[in-house]
Amino acid sequence: MKKFAPVLLVLGALLVVFLMDMFKAQPTKAEVPEAALAVKTQILNRTEVTLSVDSQGTVRPRTRTTLISEVSGTVLEVSDQFIVGGTFKQGDILMRLDPVDYEVALQRAKAQLISRNALLELEKARAIQAKKEWEMTGRPESEAPTLALREPYLAEAEANILQAQAEVKQARTKLQRATIRAPYAGMVSVKSVDVGQYVTTGSRLGETFAIDFVEVRLPLTAKDLFQMDQRSFQTMDASNKVVLSGSVNGRSADWSAAIVRSEGVVNELNRSQYLVARVSDPYGLSQPLLTSAPPLLVGTFVTAKLPGKTLKGVFKVPRSALLQGSRVALVDEMQKLQISTVKVVFNDEGYYYISEGLKDGVEVIVSALGTPIEGLKVEVKNSLSKRSSE
């Protein structure tokens, strides 16, 4: 027995260790929380979106005219409004040239006309006398030579009358042109002559431009045209209102304009098409007390926001929400990430407009995602006002 005592002692120790291991208290295991991705979301619903198109242009007068003298003479009088920046109405006298030579020419033409009228009456009397003399021959008038009845002389006298009348008309026209009148309501941009200066036919007197209304050419790209309703683009009329925005003396201002026409051609340089916006009475001269906007000066650079077509039943999704391959990440009821393929009908600088692939009330992830994994646990980190439809 003594020789087996060490072995039994070892076996007993092993048994005690085994029993102690079996009946010892198990340690409490801490639960490992499931990792969640922090995201920002937005709840979306179908809506109606009216697109808009931004364009720009420079204010131009509808008409710009270089005044050219049609007669020669010394400048006797210049209107007080014929200065750079001066305004005038249609028909106002801008300048008078010395009319003496043209008054004399008109008087001579009238005298010539009176003389020709007298010669015509004399020739008519001679023709009547010649006709009576022929009747005394007893032969029919149809056999009379034209010279015997003085018909060529009578025709010549009538032609001289027409020539004299034309000369009177020409002399009167030249006399009228010695007074330069405004062809329209406008403003002077260049003054080239003044009192005492002698001008000849063809001399440049100055430059004016019309101010009854001004126009702005607004370029549109192919994408801009896609945003606009095609029917309204083809039938532009004065009912198409647009607001022009610009700066006057360092202050922002707006002016109401109307789209009056499309130029109907594609510019070969920039491949754009142009709409023309018109602003009536840009300088506020006709009703100065009724306008609050500052004058819209010719040459001002303005921007315009044109109304586009309406997209109905679309989701307005921020650009940050769209994933590669026209997909968006959603948050389901279990706060897990889901991926949905959508159809984008249009996009601009801020949003994608989606027609298919989403349902009303859907919660879309709008924050940046690295590699979106479907079924990944997410944690919404919006502010109190974010989890509502914007």
C-alpha cells in the first residue's frame, strides 16, 4: 500500500481540482453592443416642383441712331436738351440750321410753278383756237394732224407743271430738313456739333437712343431649354413676366420685364438660343411719381430668373443623398440601412428630382456614406427639426 500512496495522493489532488472547477461560480459576461453608423436623414414626400432658369444679359436700347445732316448750313440754334444725357420727346426740335438758302430755293420753285401754270393756260387757249381753225376746213377732227391741234405743245406744258411741282416739293423738304427733329423719345449719347458750326450734307451731328423701352438678350443653353415648357417657349408674348435684378450705384434693384420674343436661331459661337426681355419706360420719365425702382440705365448688367416647367409627383432629394448608380440609402423601421434604386428625371445644383423608387414618408440618408452596406445598423443624429419633410 505504501508504494501506491503517492499515486493515490496525486489522483486525489486532481479530483479535488476537477470538482472545484465544476462547482465554481461562472463570471457574468457583459453584453457587447451592436455597432451603429451615425447618419443624418430627411423624411421625403412627393411634391410639385416648378423649375427655374437663370440667365443674364446687358441692357440695350431698342434703337440707336447716328444723326446725319441731310442739308448744309450753319448751326443757328441747339436745344437745351441736346447734350449728353439730355432727354427729349418724339418730334422735339433738337437743332436748327440756317434756312435762308432753302427758303430762297423754295420761293424760286414756287415762282417757276406759277410761270409754268401760266404757260399751260396759254397753251390750252392756243389748242382751243387751233381746234376751231381746223373745224373751219370742214374736215373731221380725227383727220387733223397732232401738230395742227397743238397736242404735243399741250403735253409739254403739262409735263413742265409736274416738274415744277416736284421742284417745289424738293425745296420744301430741304427747308424742313434744316430743322432737325427727334425721331422718337430718347436720350443723347454723343453731341458732335454746336452753335455757329458749319455742317455739310452727310456731317455727323450726334448719337441718340430710344428710351420708351429697352431690351435684354437672355442666352439659354440646351439644359436651360429642357427645364422650360416647350410650348410657352415657342409662343412667347407679353404675358410672360420676368424679374430682372442688377445693381445701380452700388445698390441692388429689381425691374419688371416681359419676354416678348425668341430670336429663333442658334448662336454659332456659344450654341445658345436667345430670349428677349423688354422693360418699358426704363428711365421712369413718363410717370416718375408712380415708380419706386431706380432708372434702368442702358449698359447695366442684369440677371433674370425665368419660370420653367413643373415636375409633378417627384421627390426632391439633396445631391448628397444620391449614391453611385442612381441609388439612395434609406432607414427602415428597424433602424437599419436599406438601398433603393431610383429614377432621376432632373437635377440642378442643389437637388435630384426622383420620380420612381421611393414612397411617401420615406426616410432618406442625406449624410455622406463610405461604403453603404444593406442591413447595417444606423443611428440618426438629426437636430430636432431635421426629421421632418423639408
